Amino acid sequence: MTATITFRPDEDTRLALDELTADGTPVSTVVRDALVAAAARHAKARLRAEAESLAADPDDRAEAAQVLRDLESLRAW
């Protein structure tokens, strides 16, 4: 999917773009890299929040403990 996205950078964004493109990196590359990095941070934050929610859930913790007890009998040593 190819799309053209237009935005109006504010002063902070303009300064950031100037810094990131000073070495000749195209603005489109900087923007693509920033979006991919932001999406990765977002996914990690979402997973972290889900893990914290499960860790705080007493029913889930009890079920996990039961699974570990059930698997203990299958250990080879």
C-alpha cells in the first residue's frame, strides 16, 4: 500500500526533523522509521499492561499455580 501523508510539523517536530535529516536521510525515511518505532513501543506497552493485569488477577494466578502443580508430576527427575 502506497499512500502519501501530509502533515504540518510544529516547531519541536521541525527541529527533530532537522536533526534527523542533517546527515542526508530523507524525511520520508525518518517518518517511516519513527512510525514503526512508535508502533513497536505501543505494542510493547499494550502487552505489558495485559501482563500486569493478569499478574494482578487472583483467579488467573490461582489457575497458573494449579497448572504448575499438575505439570510437576510429569517431571522426569
